Amino acid sequence: MRFIDEYRDAKAVERFARAIARVTKKPWTLMEVCGGQTHAIVKFGVDELLPKEVTLVHGPGCPVCVTPVELIDKAIEIASRPDVIFCSFGDMLRVPGTGRDLLAVKAKGGDIRVVYSPLDALKIAHENPTKQVVFFAVGFETTAPANAMAVYQAYQRGIQNFSLLVSHVLVPPAMEAILSSPGNRVQGFLAAGHVCTVMGYTEYEPIARKYRVPIVVTGFEPLDILQGVYLCIKQLEEGRAEVENQYTRSVRREGNRAAQRLIREVFRVVPRKWRGVGEIPRSGLGLKEEYAGFDAERRFGVAGYTALEASECISGLILQGVKKPHECPAFGTRCTPEHPLGATMVSSEGACAAYYRYRKRSAVSN
Ligand code: SF4
């Protein structure tokens, strides 16, 4: 299949691994930002093809993983109400809140439905006018246009019984937070290709200049990732810090302007709390005042909720590239995909889940 087979071609992968080895003279630490890239790196053993001087650390690029525990508690509170149909992507159902997860609410009779698009939730709202239908709007810039479209359509069509529980996060402020933290060890980034497909990469240019870090927009297949690593290391070895685009088959510098207009129409930039990391200024999207009537937090009076993270889980350090999953004492023992203590063990894009699935034996014995 074009664009899959050619980016998994073993000979091309070997060629690029050799090219990286040739160009690498010093030790470098790179972070891939996207959970899809983390999954591919661990699944295909991309990191094991790199010279020992190159370390890949895994960033905060799994939207399920960075959704704060209090948002899960808000979702549980709303979904428990008898007049509510709560719609969500499937991954969110098993993310632990303070005491339980959405699946437990569903088991007790809560009307929780797994949908594949916010427009499916809007359709459910249209078909169930006596119910309140809430969509759990989680994700990066990638999913924001569809969520914006659902709210825009609800507004245009006068559908009053629809709302969003919004937990949108933005990638560039998280990268800046990592780069400015005292323990930072990241020297170059592989930026998330799908986010840049929507947003382009002009936002990354001032970050590359300010922090003197190369940022390479990168795809998700093994060859994409190796090409991204190669371009990043080449810049570091040559003393350059620029934004480059490896994922040219999908990403343009200016991104998708129509999608960006839709996001700006419905959302505004707000501070956002990231699970395990804390609040990052200007790192999320919230509904604009014109669309505040579609804000589930206001509609159900849960905006003031706060909650503490499980103290045993070190996912915050993993999401900042400071630790790897197998360095967590609970990994594979008290924390497994069947009984997750943290969100990074739940989502298929979470680093802990990827290590558990593909590296469990070696990681536990290390
Ligand atoms: S293994 Fe479990 S407890 Fe440890 S960091 Fe990952 S999700 Fe958290």
C-alpha cells in the first residue's frame, strides 16, 4: 500500500540508520512530540536502530494521557446524570479519575456512548431532544476543527441540548514549557506531523530561534521517523537550529487555513492544566464567549472541580522526557493496561502502554 509499504521498506530503513550513524559525532537527546510516533518507535524498534549517542525521549503527545484527572472527574459527574447521554472516543472510558473511570459509570447504567466524531454526537442530540448530549472534546490541534464544526453547526441549527466538555491542548506551549524547565535535556524535536497538517509550522520558528533547537516536522512511519532523526542530528552537528519539514507529503508551512479559521471562530486560547505536568499558560483551547452556551462545564456547574493526581504515577516525568516508563516502580506490576494507575498506561498512544505491549519482558528485567 502506497505511503505505508514504502515508509516501512526494510532496505530504506537500514540505509537511513547507516546515514544517521555516519552523521552522529556527539551525544544528542531528541524528543518525539506525538504519541503516534512514540507507538511506532517502540513497536518497530526504531530507537534500537540508532547509534548509542542518540537518545529518544517521549513527549506529551498523547491527548488522552495529558487530560487532567479533574477533567475525568467532571466527565464522570456529568455522565452519571440520568438526563445525559455522554459521548466520547473509546480511549477515554478507561482513564482513571480520582476514584473510578467512565466505564464504571457505564456499568452502573450511565448512558455513555463511544462515537467516532463529534458530528455523531450532534446527530444523537438531534435525535434525542429530551436528553442533554455531551461530547468529551479531547485532543490537540488535530481534532479541534471537527469539534469546532460540531459547535458551529449546533449554533447554526439551534440545537440547544448539545454541549462540549473541552480539554483541548496546544503543542507549541508544551514544547516551550519543556525547554524552559530546569531539568530539560531535550536538544531537538520531532514535531507531530498531523498537528502541523492543520496548523502548519510557522509557530515553531520562533521557538527554534529562541531556544536554539532544531525542530523537524515528522510523519509516523519508521522511515519518516528515521528521516526526522537524521535531519535533526544533521542540524545539531552543523550548529543549526531551524524548522524543517520531513512530512512534505502532508504538511505545508501555512497548514490548512480553512481549518484554522474554523478553530478561531469557535475557540479562544486559554491556560490549560496538563496531567502530571501542571498548568501551562496559553496551552489550551476553550469556547469563545459567543459559544459559551455549549460549554458543558458551565451547563452542569462543574467548572470549579479540582483533584489530585495519584502520587505513585510518574507519568508527568515521562511526558516531559525526564524518565522512561520502565523506570516507574509500578510499571508492569501494580500498573498494567488491565489495571492502569495513570493515563499513559491506558491509551494506545501512551508511552507506558507502548512499552508494556512491545517491551514488557526486557523493560521489567532492566
Ligand atoms: S507505569 Fe503506570 S504508574 Fe507508572 S508512570 Fe506509567 S501510567 Fe503512571
